[in-house]
Amino acid sequence: MRSDKFTPYLSFIGFGLVILTLSVHISFKLGIEKGLEEGSLMLLSVANAVLLVYPLAWGVFAVLEFYMLWKEKQKLKSKLERGKMNKEEYLDQIKKVKTSLGINISYIVILLFQLGYVIVNWDEVNI
């Protein structure tokens, strides 16, 4: 079995998008406070709006990844119950799956907070 089978790559990419979103959002807010010129603020505004919405679209992949990890967890449980896997191997693999599920669920929770922020501040997202 591949060791990277349970790695939540899509969630890691999503975390990167969230970090990028936060950095652009903070830059936009600081640019407003510091009084940057209008052209720079317009570019930051567009980048901010796009990045506030795009990770939410990436959330579809997070949900699909959650489904695949959950299905893998059920498959491992089924293999143990049918006797096709010993207990030590099961515990090793289920630990990897649960870690990946934890990472994935934390990304989904961050997306829910971001969705709430976008809904509350919709006028800010307006391009």
C-alpha cells in the first residue's frame, strides 16, 4: 500500500490558498489605511475579492476529499471485520486516515468561517 494514500493534498493546497487570501486581505486593509494610490488599491481590491471567493469554490474538493477519506476509513474497518487485515496493520492505517480526516475537517471549518465572513461583508467583496 502506498504511504501517501491518505495524505490530504487538496486540503494542504486549500490551506495555502487561505494563507494567500489572508495576506492579500491584510495588504488591502493596510493599503487603505496607509493611503496607497488608487491603481494599487484597485488591483488589491480585485485580488482580495477573487481570493475571498476562490477558496470557497476549492471547498468542493475538500468535501470530495472528506468523502474519499471517510470511505477509506469504512473500507479499513470492513477489512478488519472480515479478517483480511490484522489488528496492528489496521491501527497503523486508521491512525493515518484519522490524521488526514482531522486536517481535512479543520480546513472545512476554516472555509465555513470564511464563508461567514464573505456573507457578512458582501459589500466588501463586490468587484
